[in-house]
Amino acid sequence: MLPIPPDTAALLFDCDGTLADTMTLHYEAWHETLLPHGVDCPRSLIDDNAGVPTTTIVSEVNRLYDKLLDAQLITDEKEARFHERIHLAKPVEEVLATAHAYYGKLPMAVVSGGTRDMVHAILKCIDATALFPVVITADDPVAPKPSPDVFVAAAERLGVPSEKCHVFEDGDPGIVAARAAGMTFTDVRVVLAMR
């Protein structure tokens, strides 16, 4: 179980790379999707955009590689490839154990840049669906990470002031968003590095 500040009133969790060890699966799906379009996608591009909606990553690929890829078509291709691998998702044990430990004690939400279907499929795969009454995804009408809006929306839905929320994240955009929302956070990458 991971520590949280003593005055924490709610916990907010990113999904991919935080609750579930899925970043390699995402990278494989991105690599297979982009290679036929002449883009040999480096892992760092996906890691640097952890928690960011897929369509936004396509825009970044277009900018970096001087492409005109259709964001929705590439998103659909990438998500289909990821869906084929989703059964391979494993929990990040320390983070999931923290969610289990606080279930019923603190309100909790998932705040992800993934699509609603994918996030729910991942939560089901790691047997965590029942833990989170609030799930906010790229399909919700709220500005995504690195905007703080997505975390503020989760706090509002849980009925907890933003400054009383603690965020578990594995991506720089999510940490920027948590800071901007006035929330404390745990960088899960640090936890994973100590494994």
C-alpha cells in the first residue's frame, strides 16, 4: 500500500501505467499502427504523452513527422490493436492494493485519457471495476490532461474539494494537471523504479 497525505479526502487514479501495467501494450499498438505510415514511433513519444487522449497523440505525430494522418482513423486502428492485447493487462500491484485498502473509506475515481470502453475493459481485466464509482475518460466533455479540468471534474463528482484529493499518476501531463488543480500526487514511476 502506498502512503497518502493525512488530510486526504479522496483518491484519483490514472488507469494506464498506474492501476494497470499496459504501457508496453499501448506502445506495441502504436508502433504497428504508425509504421505503415512511415513513422517508426519511439517509445519515448508514448511515454511522454502518457494519459493524453489518442487523438492528441496523433496530432503530435503529425507535427513531429510532418504527416497529415487522420486522427480518428489512426485512433480507431490503434485502439483496435490495443483491444487485441487488453487481456494481457496486469495490475500495478502496489497501486491496486492502495485502491483496495481505501475502498469504502475514501471516495475514489479513475481519471484517464483513454476511451471509456478501453478504460472499463482494463478495469475489468484487473478486477477493479467495483472500486471506482466515478470514471472520467477522453469521451467525457472536459479538457484532458495536462489541463486540471479533468481532475477538478472528478473531485466535483466525488463531492470533495480539489485540495483534499490525492492523485496517482505515471505521466508528466497528469502530474502537471494534478499540480494545477492544487492536488497532491504520487508519481507511480518512482514506485515502479524501486521494484
